[in-house]
Amino acid sequence: MEELIKKYKDVLPQPLLDEIKESTDELTKKQLEDVLERTKKAFEDSKINPGEAIGIITAESFGEPGTQMILRTFHFAGVAELNVSLGLPRLIEIFDARKTIKTPTMEVYLKKEYSDDAAKVKKIAATIKETKFSELVSEFSINLAKMQVEATLNRKRLRDIGITEPTIVKILQDSLKNCIVKGAEDSVILKTKVTENELIETYKIKEKAKAVFIKGVSGVTHVLPVKRGNEFVILTAGSNLKKILQLKEIDISRTITNDVFEIAKVLGIEAARQSVINETLNVIKDQGLDIDIRHIMFVADVLTISGTVKGITRSGITGEKESVLARASFETPIKHIVNAAVSGEKDELNSVIENVILNQPVPLGTGLPDLVAKMRNGEKDEK
């Protein structure tokens, strides 16, 4: 059986052979040969023909199901801030390669020794969440007699995230310039060093202090531990993959973010390409639709082929087409044509759009091959 499957190694892709191997244990040699032959024929039939307009087929494959997608976001019960964009808006976000996405989120997986204990997971989730000074204070008040801000600390909250008063005082001193920070009993006192407009400056210090980052992973505004199978996974609102992967409790091989640009920056362009495929598949499956994965892979390749993530926009891959007429046909035609004329650009008319504009046969399908006539040698004709 192994020998028979090895024969088809250069004919069929390895994942197909692995699948056949797993599901054909009880077949005879002749039956297995029949399965392999039929798979080979189906695989050959599914290949694209030379000169096929694959770009248009891919665009149609996304365009038709895209009209059936619903415009909604998914909310996690009880946490209004934790939601995920779905459907067409998310698909547009991926293909436009938007640097700032609407609902950045991460799925943080933990190592085995932490993932099955609810108390440990809760503790890790609390340390991941971004904590600002305002969250550790039960009351802010301004003492007008002494011109100072007095912030009463929430002792329970300090214990939960495992931080002490001296640490908070030091962080505030480092973050707030022109400000004297002192620790008092159960409170922190902030006093401005500026003598002019002292009252206004005192109010400014109060607002600045509220936003000071104290602990956790910056950017992660909310966390939600959920159980999946036998383990807990931490879902987050906000994303900071680089910092999360540095934590010792995190399973770095499975933790993911839905921000493609962040993946490209932290893990490289190949990981970003895979992320485009995974995110697109998630959107399509969630809507109960089906698009051949090869079309999705094709779009992912187009978005990442330059080594950076570029969207299907006039400033992205469309604006970088070789053909002047192809660029001009998308948006801002005058700009492209004037720039090309000034720099003396040449259009080879290799693609579809420019030939359609000039009313010439397009180099696809039957328009691809040229008729070549072999002429006889002149000497032979004379004889």
C-alpha cells in the first residue's frame, strides 16, 4: 500500500495523499489503485486551463457570496466592549489592508500547566489587562487650600493585580513631568511644580494622572476567559501580540491576533499571508458560505507578494500596476496619465484592461496564442 501511494507522490499533493492514506485502511490494493486514479483525474480536471482569466474568476467567487453577507458584529454576552466585526465589513477590512482595524482582538492560549485551572487563568487574565491609574483609585479630589490632587487608592484592586503603593508612586513620578508625587496613607498626593495658573495646572495633572499606564499589556483594554474543550482561552479586546508572546505562561505556538499588520511586524510576511487566509476563511464559514480555498490563497498572495501587506486600493496593489492604462482605469485617471507622460512611461499592453480600452483582442483564452506560419527555405523553393 505504501509503495502504491509513493508512486503518486509527484502527481498528487502531499495533503491529498495523507487524506487518502488515513481513510483507505480497509481497502484492497486494487480498490486503492482505483481511488488514486480517480483522485488523479479529479485533480487534473480541477486545474486551471492555460490562458484562463483567473483574476476575474476569483473576483466573481468573492463578489457573488459577498452580496449575501450580513452586516453585523458579534458581541460576547455581558461584555459590551468585546465584539468582533464579521461579514462584509470584515472582508473589506482584510482586502483593503486597513492598518487600524475596527475590532482588534486576540485569542491567548496558555501552557498546559495553567490552562485547565480557572483560578490561575483568571489571575493571568488580570495581569494581561491594561491597567491605568484611574482604575486603581476609588476617589479623586482636589484640595484647594493646598492646591494638590488627592487620589484615594482602592486596596482590593491593588491586591488583585499585585502592585504596591511605592511602585505606583514611582511610575507616576516617571510619567508626569512638572509634578511632585508623594505617597500618603491609602492615597497618593500630586502637586504641580508650575506656579502660574496653579488651579488650571492642578486640574490638568489630575486628568493626566488618570491616563497613566501602570501595569499589564498596553492596548489590551478588556479580557474574557472562556472554556474551549478541556482548557481555558483568554479572549481580549485590543491587541499587542509582541508583548503577549513575551509572557512565560503563554503558549506562543497557538496565540493569535486578527490584526494582519501586527502579525507581519512580529512574525513576518509569510505568517501575515497565512493570517489573511485564516481570517477570510473564518468570515466565509461564519456566514455559511463556501469559496474554494485556492481563490483565497490567490488573493492572500497578491496582498503580500511585495514583502509588505498591501490592500486592493488605489494606493496599494492597483496603484503599482505596470500598465499606465490599467492604473488609470481604476481611480484618478488624469493623475496617472499626466505622470506617465511627464516621465515618458511605456505601456506594453500585456494585460486585459489596456487591450479592452484600445479595442484589441485580450491576451487570454483564444486571444492568447498567435498563429505562427513556418516558411520554407528560399533555396528549396527555387529547385
